[in-house]
Amino acid sequence: MKPIYKAILVIIIFAGMVIQEAEAQAELGVDIMSRYVWRGTDFGNSPSIQPDISYSVGNFTIGTWAAIATNGNPDGSEIDWYASYDISTSAGTFSLMVTDYTFPEDPTGSYFSKSSHFIETALGYEGTESFPVSFMTGVFVTNDDDYSIYSELGFSAGPFDLFMGFTPAKSALYGTSKAGVIHTGIGTSKEIRFSDSFSLSLTGQIAVNPYAKDTFFLMGFSL
């Protein structure tokens, strides 16, 4: 059995065992965004539809997320699987995360080939109301000769969220020849409630990639 099949099988078996032990909570949502910008890079040059399905049991969550470029650009097509485990404390919430990034329209290989899966392991932290700071750092452990690292620091100031993401070394994945800030900016959101059972969450963000000298103004809404 190929390693990727083994990994998928282990995830399915583990998720099944966890779900049997406790009641699972399912979440289904979709974001409609003016662009898909990830860590300072625009993928697809198109408005993007981004569905998300997840199951949570206690502190464990497993799910899948996708991006679909509305202009049919294959560069904006992505399907990811992710799993996370949260540890809540009085000082905030710490998270262990694994994400499997895949690009189903990549002509260089099939979805089930090892070369199609870019796996990132990450640690995250979400602060408290009195300490509204967040932090994450992740490293790619497959199909990346640079073992690219990305870290992002966030801070909530009233209705605004500020963030700064950087890579500490050369990375072909992030388009850097040295350390650099590749994603920084400010965002905000607003909920518009139509009824007790239906609402829209509007989001806006100005993001800058100082290393690549790119700027993005993003708008979107969530269902």
C-alpha cells in the first residue's frame, strides 16, 4: 500500500473511533471572495468560491476545504484536508494542526500520487479577550526541498484584526531568496442578520506582500 493511502486510511479509522466515543458536531459553510489570496500570493486571479465541511468531537476537528476560481483558472483550484487538536487553558487556546494541500487540476500528476500532496504541520495559539493575540507557525514536510516555514502574528484591536506573516529563509514556495515579510495587513468583519436563522458575515481586508511589492483589497461574505 502506498504511503498516501496509508495516511488517508489511518485518518479515516482514527476519526471513526473518535466519533464513536462522543457526539460529533458537523459544520458546513461557504465563503464567496473577490480573490483567493494565500500568504501574500493571488491564486487564480478570479473571484473564488470556498466551501468548507468539518466534523468536531471534543477538542478534535477534521475537515476539508476547497477553492474554486469562477473563471475556470486551474491555478485557483485547490482541495485541502485538515485535522487539528485544541488545548484550552486559562492563558488561551493552543492548537496542533496538519493540512494536506492538493491541486486537483495540476497536469503533472494524479490526485493519488505522492507528488500531489503538500503536507504542512503547524502550531497555533489564540489568546484571550484580555490578551487578544494570535500566533501560528507551520512547516511543509513533503514535496518542498526548502521545508518552507511560515509564521504569522495577529492582534485584535476592537473591530479590526491586524496581522503580519513572514518566512525566515529562502523559499521557492513563497517566492523568496531570503527571509522576508510576505503577508501583512488589516481586516474587519460585520454580521448582517436577516432573521434568527439566517445571517451573512461580510469581511474586508487590505493585505500587502512587502517582499513581492503586491497589494490586495479583498471583500467577501460567508454563508
